[in-house]
Amino acid sequence: MISDQDIIGRVLYEDADHKFIWLGSERKYKKGLVQTMQYLIIDRGRGILLDPGGVHLFSRVVASLSRYISIDNIDYIFFSHQDPDVSSGIALWLGVTKAKVYISKLWTRFIPHFGIVDTNRVIGIEDRGGSLTLPSGTELKFVPSHFMHSPGQFGAWDPRSRILFTGDIGAAVFHESDETVFVDDFEQHIPLIVGFHSRYIANNAVARKWCGMVEKLNPDMIAPQHGAVYRGKTVKQFLDWLSNLRCGTDIVDAIFGS
């Protein structure tokens, strides 16, 4: 259950130079909308915002991150993919920060439809990924996650905290009464994730390839944009489950009803 304290966020990792922060619950926005989660990395006082969300979330996310860092210190914004719940607030964020935006190169011609006039601060990530050097020297890596919902999608791997931000991968759809910050019982969590992953991931071949890449990273946490954070044994349990899931074109007959 989400506590009142969790509405304002939680630090998932912290050392002298580096923090990885979950920016809290959007409980009051939940009815009728897709629940989303935003994250902030602070490295030597400079900020990287991960999937800050749509227009209706802008004021809440600004308030949440301002508890940890000045908005003037946000240098980068990372969008895992193009969906409006991820990126439709981009014009507002470019208006209040000097940040550069990283997103798949597939979407650099589409996000101006969210109201951007000047795209000079938008950097397209090549299909094979890339990295961003943070002030401490830590390399934030962009992990290819294509067809794991969007045809142009990336995760963000923070090797210092050993947290992998995955965008929609790992997403759960909670009922209002069972929302939690962490996944602690994976078997009980499966009913909350199976519907999304079965429909939105292209097929099992893609899922297995992605899981193999992530297993090599060996993350301590997987932090999705929706649902709850996987930690400890639930990281491996999720990857094992996903690598064996029939999804997308594997179940096309069931989807089409033939």
C-alpha cells in the first residue's frame, strides 16, 4: 500500500555524489488515467529527469523534483519512447529548463506535434543505443528496447546505482487499493502485468533477446514507468517470466478472434 509519505517520493539509491529517486505517487490523478511514475537522477548536483510525463502531471512533477534539486539544475531529460503519458509535457519542460532531450531518433520528427517549435535541444538516440557521461564520470547507458511496446524504445541503465529504468517494460496496472512502491511477491504481481505484456510486446523472440541483454547487466532494481519497482529476487523472477511469455504476434489468433 502506498503511504502518505510516498506521495512525495523516495530515494532508491544514494552515495556522496549520486542519487536515484522515485518522484512519488500520482494518487490524486489516478481515476480514469494511466498511472505513471517519474524518476530523477542527481549526479554531483546536476539532474537527469526520466520520463517526466504528460501535461497534466507537469506541476506535480515540478513540485516533487524541487524537493531534491533546483529545476535550474536539470541538464537532461530522457524519454524512453514517444507515448503522450511519457512525453506530451515536453514543451513545458523545455520552457522552464535549459535541458537537452534524449529520445529515439524515430520520434524526433513526431514530438514537435506536442508543441515544440525549436528542436535544436532534441537529440536522437541511434538504434543500437548510446551513453551520456554524467559529472562524476558515470556513464548512463541507453539500452535498446525496441518492439518491447514501441518500435523505438530505450531503457536507461545507471551502473552506479545498478538500477535499470525500463519505461513500459515491467508495467503493472494496479487497482487503487493495492498500489505498492516495490514488488515483493512476484506470483501475486503476475495478474497485474500479464495483460499489458501479452498485448504490447511484439513477440517472445523480442522479449527473450531483451531479457538476455538485461541479465548481463545484472541490475539490483528494475524501475518501470508504471506499477512498482522490482528489487532483490523479483528482478530475476520477472526476467524469467518475461523470457517465456507468449505475446504479440505469438497470440495473434486470439487477438483477432480467429
